[in-house]
Amino acid sequence: MAPTSTNLFKVEEANGVLAVTFSSGEPLNYLTIAALNELDQLVTEWADPQYRAIVIQSDPDEVGFMTHFSAEELYGIIKAPETSRYSAIAVRQFKSLLDKIVALPKVVIAALNGDTMGGGLELALACDIRIGESGDFRYGNPEVRLGILPGAGATQRLSRLIGHAKAVDFVLRGRVVTPYVALSLGIVSEVVPDATARAHEIATEIAQFAPLGVANAKRALYLGNDGDLQRGLEVEGLAWLHAMQSVDAKTAIEDFLAIPFEKRRIWLESGPYPTYIGN
């Protein structure tokens, strides 16, 4: 069955990889409450084991990946005291959506093929891997320049990603930077001429791997990072045991052992890998 698309998100599948293309119809490809509602509906479906990896990208004809959240919608909420309290509901909804993306037991890659600021960068930070694109693009958290702050997790995710001191500098200055500066800070993994093509290349690579191995590695990385070293090691140990007891682990190791010694490094580097069933 084909994956579900919505008015603002076109979703296509190939070889276990979902391509999720955003086009808002708004100026500069703004994120909106309607977009968050649609994305929230889609994320639940993406947990399906038939999908091994996900790439989130924008339509190449759009100006931005997700330039930022619609300032018009934000102002519509806060302009009157009687409605301003609803801003907490909106940001809570956004944070809940991003938590669902982080919790997906598979890799999620953001192809930043356009301007990515504010809410757009918050969404990208909830993805596992971010690929920047060379060109006249900007990535940043300029919220303090608008009298607000990142409210859907960026102050916390950015600190964990690039370190507290760099995150303090980035957020408190409301920095908006080029892709290569973002690379130097560690916000993106690499900068390439075509972020979408590179993101799909990485997603296709990871989609070949045993799903339980990927899911447990992701869980250990994220849950282990939220506590002290000892707790992290305990999380890793439980994840390791879960993966080691899987059918796919047995299949992979048997395949590896059947390879002559002199060819094992090639297998580890590039396969080919056996077909995994996901348990």
C-alpha cells in the first residue's frame, strides 16, 4: 500500500526509504499550524516496519527547506491578551510532534535544501542526520531577535548536539549562518551541492541494515545521552542484548562468517548484505 500524502506533504516510497517533500504554498515555505497537524498525522504511519529510513526535504521549487514558522500566525495568537495564552498550546503541540520524530525506531534525515531557521531548524534538530546544501542559504535560530526564544526543544537539542557554550552563543545572539558555518559548528554533518540526493544516498545505505540493530543503536544514543555515563552504559547494554537476540543478528553474523578473511573488510564497508526480516 502506498504511503499517505497530505495537502502540504508529498510522501513517496522507494526501496524502503520514504521521501517526505514539504511545500506549504506560503511565502518562503513557512511552517504553519496546518503543516504541523498534517505532519503529526503522518509520523504515526512512518513507524511501520516496512519503512526503513525517512528523508524530509522541501520541493526544489520552494525558497526554503522550512524557512521558519509563520510570523503571521504567531502574531495572530499573541496580539491580544485573551489569545496569547494559546501560544503555549501551539508550542506544546510542536514539541510533541518533534518528540515523536525522535522516537521513531529508524533513521530520519533532514535534507536542508533551502533556508532553515526558527521552527524549521527546530524540526531539523529533531532529525538524526542533517545534510546542508551549498548555496545562498541560511540556517539559524533568530528567535531572540523577535523577542521570543526557540520553544520546541532547540535550546536543549542544540546544547546536546554542539555543546553548551556554542549553543549559548548561537541562541542568545540569534545567529543566522551559512551552511559552511553550520558545518563548522556541528549543526549539519556535511555540506554538498545536492542535499536531497546525498540524504537519499545515506538513507538507502542505512535501509540495507538490520532494522533492530539500527533501532537499538538509536535508542542507546539518545536515551544514554540524557543521563550520566553509568546510566548510558546500562541503556546501551539492554539495547545490545535486544539486538543480539534477534533473528537478523544471527543472519548477519552467519553471512559474515561465510566470507573469506581477506574479503571481510569489504563486506563491512559496503556489503552486499543479506535480506533482513526486522526481528
